[in-house]
Amino acid sequence: MSPKPMVRPGGRSARVQESVHAAVRELVGEVGRDALTVPMVATRAGVTPSTIYRRWGDLQELLSDVAVERLRPETDPADCGSLRADLDAWAEQFIDEMASPPGRAYIRDALLGDPDGTNAGQCSAYAAEQIDVMLARAVQRGEPVPETELLIDRVVAPIMYRILFRPGRLDAAYARELVTNAVSAQQTEAGAGPAQAAAPRRSKKKPDS
């Protein structure tokens, strides 16, 4: 299979990607995903099927590429005046979009055409970039901020787990609960003295000794 491009291409390559992606989105809306074929996409996009096969390998990889692009956030998170308010609003929107039927379909396609984990990593990077924007704002306001990975572990990861394996509780209240837990964990870590903070770090090394 041909590897998927890691960056947005330019020139003719960009125009081909744009037309093919647009064709996929239109045809999925018209005939449904299950009826989609490479020749159908090629005809709508005005390219040859061999162009699609050379670039994407097969239909699943094309659908995966489209899904990753559709999961890319279009704007920065809303600035609500404080880190807590920013995180609440962002987490609620994240659940709204990812747990919706289109969001679930994009997640499924992104992962199905992802044998090496590249797409999963890219989707994770999108979330981390959004979190970094909110943390940078908080730093400018003089607020204490948690690590990006803490928010990934405490907010993003539980949401994605429920979407993929245990649907339910995917609402605004659950989003705020996760943010509360993350902020509480950050405050606990920030309030721990040097001696207290050292103990858990040592305990994490025990399984490897």
C-alpha cells in the first residue's frame, strides 16, 4: 500500500487531494459509505482510479485520510476568560463532536485505515495542540497550569474510551466532571511539598526494579 502523506501537499497534489476529499464527502452523503467505490470517487473528482490507488493504496486508506482531515479542528478553543471555563467549554464541544454519528464514523475510518498508528497519533496531536492553546492563555493570565499530558490522560482519554468501548455518560455533565478531576489532580500535585512529591515518583519505578 502507498503511504499516506504526512503533511498537506502543495500545487497540483493539493488540488488532487482537495477534489478527491470533496468527492468522498459528497458521495457518502448521496449514496452512503458502504456503496462507495474508488471508480465512483475518481469520476466525481475528475481523476483516474489509478491516481487514487497510487496515492492512497485502497478505498479504506482514502476514507481514513479524509477522516483525519475532517477531525482536524477548524478554530482555536473559545477564550472564556479562565482555564477552567476554557476547559469546560472545550471538553463539552469535544464530546459533542466526537460522540456524534459523523464523529464516530470519522474515528472508525481513521483507525481502520491506520496499520502503523500514524492517524491515531495525528488525532491525538490535534487534541494536544488545542490544549496547549488553552494552557498558553492561562499562563498569560498568571494562572497555574497542569501538564498537557495530565489533561490528555484525565479528559481526552476517558472520553475516547467511552466512545469506542463503553458508550454512555457522554454529555456536558461528564465533560465537566472530567475537567474537575483533572484540575483537582493538578492542584493536589501543586500543593504537595518536595518530600511528598518524591514518594510517588519513587513508587512508579518499583515494577521495573
